[in-house]
Amino acid sequence: MRRSIAIGAALGAGLVMLGLGLRGGGQNAAAAPQAVAPATPVRIFVVGAGADGTGPAAGASYAALIHREREATLSFRLGGRMISSPPREGQRLGAGALVAAIDATPWRAALARAEADAARSARAAQRYGALAPDGAVSQAQARDAADALSAARAGVTAARYDLSSTRLTMPFAGVVLNRRAELGETLAAGQPVASVADLSSPLLATVQVPVARIAGLQRGTGAQVLVPGRAQPIAARVMRIGAASDARSGTVAVDLALEGAGGLPSGTSASAVFAGGAGSATASDVTVPAEALLEAGGARATLYVIDSKGRARRTQVGFLGFSDRMARVSGLAPGARVITAGAGFVGDGEAVVVTAE
């Protein structure tokens, strides 16, 4: 009997210890740390650095396009099949020189009909005019015949104008910038055929300036135009300031008169820096890659900045417009790390890791 009691006590003690062990294991499992989400890889732009994030800060420059003051895109006011080939790019033509022509057969026929109608109306008007004084026809009939003659003559004038419109001529002496149609092509009315420029007109640089920087700009303000591949900048001055802004880019077109630009071709891309005034950036204005902006509307924009703990923080900044592929903003401190590539894949407060890939 005593041996049975001892075995039972030992077995009970073992079960108690087993239960404690199981409870202890459950507590350890609950205390185990949960898995941490990996940081999202992103690329950044450091405020106050160059476009590659390593060089000195860029100047307050704006995108510009160089062109002649007098340029025109030529097109036919009538549709038709082109029967002459437009001149090649770079070809010089005098004022009134033929640029292109369309098949004039329909318009010659229309002129012939109009002239025949006018001749018939002239005979009728002469006959009625001679009979009216004798009372053979009424004065009203004579006046109707005279009005019909006036209408027929107007039809001849319109038909002659249509016929002349089948020939496209130079509006001034100049050079062909480009051709946009070829021999045998059927053109719609108003379809561009060629672009031409008057080489005697001055070269201009049209600059897109943010609205926030236009207030202090005035006619005569000095500027410098920088052309890729040209060692020295071109001196310039403000000649015209646009009266309206572009709703999409938030910029105003400003025309600069160039001094000593030489033979730069029309359509050359450049950048412009203003000599102080509204065209210059203030100390708080910086440029960041346009891809960094999550949204932009009016005078505000939103982007992500990485804080000291390596987390993305959604930040609102002032928006001053676009300049080429950069966005001009205010409200960012020098050295701020702005997320560019990968900004659309992180959320506010999420951990990120900067990568060069």
C-alpha cells in the first residue's frame, strides 16, 4: 500500500511539473518579438547640392528657347493635293517666292463658272436698264438685275481669291526652318506645310518665368543666356513680358533681346539667368527634381523628406513653378533629403533606406 501511494505521489508531482513547463513555454512564445517590415529603398535629392547631389548649388536659371522675332508656319487655306515639293530646310527665298502649290483644277473651274454668271448678269442688267425708262419693264426689275450683276461680280472676286490660294508664297524674305508636307500628299485646309523665319529680324530668347518671380521684372532688365556648348554667355535684356500665365506650368513667357548672338539656329534650347530683380531666387527658394512632387496645385506642393530617424515625412512646401525638369519650391532647409525615385511607394512615417541603384 505504501509503495502504491509513493508511486501516485511521484506521478502527480511529474504532471504538475509538466503543466508548469507548458505554461512557461506559452509565456515565452507570447513574449517573442514580431517580424519588422523591411525599409523601402528610395533615391534622394539633397537640397543645396547640384543635380547629381554632389556638386555646388545651381543658380537661378530658367528654361529658354532661342528663335527669330518674325517666324511663320505656312499652310493652305484650302484643301487639296500638293503638286509641288516644298523647299528644303535652310533654303533661302525672297518675299513672294513660291513655297508649294496644290492642284488648282477645281478652283479654275469655279472661276470660269463665276465669270460666265457675271457676263450673263451684265447682259441682263444692260437690257433691263435700257427698257425701264420706256416702261417696258418696271424699275424694280431693273434694280434686281443690277443687284444680280453686283452679286455675280463678287462671286468672280471670291473665285479668283480661291484660285490664288492654291499657291503658297513667302510672306517675307527669309529661310525655311522645316518642311512638314511632301509632294503628292493630300492636305487639309490649315495643315502646316513649312515653317519660315525672317533672318533680318532679331534673335530672341523666350524664357518661362514662374508667376511668383514675375512681379519685379520690367522692360530693360539685364540677363544672361547660356547655350550648351558655348563657352561664353550671351548678354540680353527683357524686351517683352507676357500678359497671361500658362495654367499648366504656372509660368509667364518673357522675351529677351540677345546681343551678339551670332548665327545661332532658331529652336536652340538654352537657359537664362536674370541680373537680380524678380527673376532671381531668394535665399529660401530651391530647386528639386520635378519627380519628387507628389502633388502640386496653386502655390502649394507636397513631397517626402527623410527625417533624422530615417523615416519618410510628408511635407508641404511653397510651389513657384517648373523650370525644365526641375521644380522651384520654398520652405526646405539646406541639406534636407527629398525623396525622388520611390516616393510613390512609401507612406508617411514609414522607414526608408537610401540606395544609389
